[in-house]
Amino acid sequence: MKLLRTAVILGIAAIVAVAPAAAQEAAGDTRNTYVQPYIEVSQVLSAELSPGDDVVTYTQVAAGVDLNAQGRNSGASVSVRYERNIGYGDTLDTDTVSGIARGYVSAIPRTLTLEAGALASRTRVDGGGAVSPNPQVREDAESQIYGLYAGPSLTTQVGAVEVTGVARIGYNRFETDGTVLDANGDPVDLFDDSVTYNGQIRAGTRAGDPLPVGIGATAGFYQEDISNLDQRVRDAYVHADVTVPVTESLALVGGVGYEDVEVSNRDALRDANGDPIRGADGRLVTDESSPRIIAFDVDGLLWDVGVLWRPSSRTSLAASVGRRYDSTTYYGSFSYTPNARSALNISVYDGVTGFGGRLNNALAGLGTDFEAFRNPVTGDFGGLISGEDGAGLVTALGSVRSAAFRGQGVNASYQRRIGRLNAAIGAGYDRRKFIGAEGTVLEAVDGLVDESYYIAGSLSRDLGRSAALAANAYVTWFDSATDGGDATAYGASAAYRRSLTDKLSARAAVALDFIESEFSPEDFATATALLGLRYDF
């Protein structure tokens, strides 16, 4: 765990260190760089409202940095925080690292770009395999998500042909204290870690240059190696497409290609009775001597048809329907930015991946100019951001089962600035149909479906030059494929900050968090309050 935490911190720190210097060198006087390191000391009181009535207090000491650096050929946004909670009596001391970072540097301006992203987020996990952003409710269910990726992207022009490409490698890990049990008292096989490889190259022309229609060809490859039962997801494809203009703002698109998708895994190690063996963490132990067995295998024709609509530089729509993974697929995106104060984004996705691949894709889909919203009491990053490209929700990750899955869903986010008021909201739906090989222990989850719905919102307002008010709220619904695994988590927090000097400010915050879950006969509820000081360097 320490090595992984160090790797994520170094990844975030590298973006912190490189981005300002790169922005300064590339953009000269036009750069826009904001760096704010800080320390905080606070006293926290946490009261269990249900099912018990325990009250604990602890001292919270934290250090962090928020950074936003935007240059002509580079850019980065970073929010990283280390927190140490010092308990009294029977309360355990804890330390947590949380943060998110995205950055890029153009090695060759407008041609070759190096980009990276990293995430560390504290969450909680239920007996149904769901994760939600409120670890204060049950300390014994706390967990940690780590993600890291890096790679180059290419954009160049060869005559009338535009060539684009991307290559990424990523690593992801999920950690939790102890074994998580389902409603029947059996251990939940939680995702451990995975390595992802992703590459794509495309060559194409625009309509009217040199042909009346645009034509293109794409080749791509994705692989995820999941440590649990040595699972492997492999997806290779080639695709040719044509774009037919209808009007100046509307075009029809269609494509056809070939795909080869394979998901496989090994069996678990078994005891003398034939029962699968689990490790101390409750995860299944892989039988390294067992053969790799195919769980999902599709190769053959793929196709899609759709529309492209761009009536202005502020509005764009891309929507397609087709055939992939041996079934109907839908995907697309919509963005609407009527002015600099508001933005709406919607995306529909469909793909075969594992938990780690889903996390890496969410990170890579972020822009590099954003602000991360945090819980004002715990300091945790809950996944909601607000930036130049609008709001976004990163860690609404639904199920954390170890099995690979076919993931389909929709994400929507909206951001609005009205004077000194800044509001952001993210919402979505995620459906995961799990894949497991026949004759192995994962056969029990093959075809099972977990669904999750989520909403997160944030409001902030400056109260003059020396004070600010902020509020956050979230709700998640998780519908588990297994009996007794459904859960609903919701909560809200509010914070007030008052400047005492140019560098020193006082903080006060309160939070309420609730869990209603079928895996437990009782609901969990916690109220938390904080008083503290913050010093900005």
C-alpha cells in the first residue's frame, strides 16, 4: 500500500512540479498560473445518530496544495491533500492521502503531447459491492481508490489527411481494511488491482477536401490485466467511416469494421472439498496452474450509423447506434456552452472493461482546467469538479466487484456562475453486466447485473472580500444483482470560512451522512462538526 500511495503522490507531484515551469516557458506573459499550498489544524466532533449513539472527537492536521497552471503549450490542474487524524481514547489515529491531477505538456507544439492523470480517493464499500463517498458513516468500511495513467497523443497533417493517435498505460488499485461480507455473511470478492493498455490511431479527411464526403480509418487496441483470478480483457478493432454533409451544421456518419474481443480468467485455488480458497483480505486466491478459460469471445463485423450536429461553436452533438460486442450499442455526447458562465455536458458510453479501465477512462476524459470540490469536514475528494469545460463527476464508480463487465451508462453535468455564486451538479446511471468463465468460480457472477444512479452537487458563494460559504450534497442508489445488496447513501455538508489576516482564516463546517442498506438490519447515520484554522502560504 505504501508503495502505491507513494507512486500516486509522485505522479501528482510530478504534475505539480512540471506544469508551472512548462506553462511559464511556453506561454510567456500570457500564462495563467495559480498555486496555493496550505496547512490546516481543526478539532472535529463526530456523533453516531444510528444505530448507536457514540460520540468521538479528534484533532485533524492537514497539508495540501491546489494548483491551476494554463499555458500556450501546457496545462494542469491539481488538488492533493494529506490528512492526519489524531484520536482520543479508543479512537484510532488515521492518515489519508486524497487528490486528483490532470496535466499535459506539448513536446512538439500542436503535434506531440504528453499527458498524465492521477487520483486518490477515500470511499466506503458495502456488502453488495457498492462504493460511495461517505466513509464517515462506518469507519470499518473505509476504503481507498488509487488510479494513475500516462501516455502521448499525436496530431499531425499529411496533405489533406489528418492523423491522430493516442497511447496510454495505467495502473489502478482498490484497498479496504479487513474482509467485506455480504448479507449472507460471505466475503465479497472485491477488485484488487489492474494494469491497462490503450492505443488508437486514426487517419481521415474532411468533407470537401479532397472529396465531397469525409473518409477515415481507425485501428485500436485495449487490454486490461486484472490481478483477481488473472483476468484479461482484450479488445482489438479496425473501423472505416464516411461523413456525408447534409447542411453546413448537420452531417450523417456511418462506419463498418472488424472487432476481436476476448475476456478470460483462471480458476480459484480449491481445498480438498473443492471449495474456493480465499486470502486474508477475502479475495479469491488464483490457481496459477489452472488453464486460462475464455469467458467472452466475439469476433466479426461491427457497424454504426449516426449524426453530427454543430450549429455553432457553443453547441455540438454526436450520436450513434450500431452493432458491437455481438449486440446493439449506443454512444454519443452533447455539449452546450451558451456563455462563459454556464456549461452542459452529456455523454453515453458502452464498453467491455474492468473496474480499473473504467477509472482510467474517467480520468482521461477530464480537461486540465478545473477546480475539485472537497468535503469541508473530512477533506475527502468526492469526485465532483468544476472547470472551463463545465462540471464533471469522476468517482461515481458503482460496483467494485473484481469481475470484468460490459458497462453501459450515461453521465450528465451542469455548471452555472451567477455573480459570486458558483453551482455545479453531476448525475448519471451506470449498468454493469459481469463476465465469468464457465467451470470457474466466476461462473456464479456471469450474467449478473449491478446498477447505480448518482447525483452530486455543490454551491459556493463569496460573502464580501473576507468570507465565503459553501455547501455540498450527494445521493447514490445501488441496485445489486445479489440478494440483500441494495443500498442508498446520501448526505450534505456546509462550511463557512472567514479571513482573519491575509494568510490566516477560521473555518466552521457541519455534515450529515446516511446509509440505508439491505445488507444490514439497521441504518447508519452520522453527524460531524468541525472548527479550525487554515494558513495559506
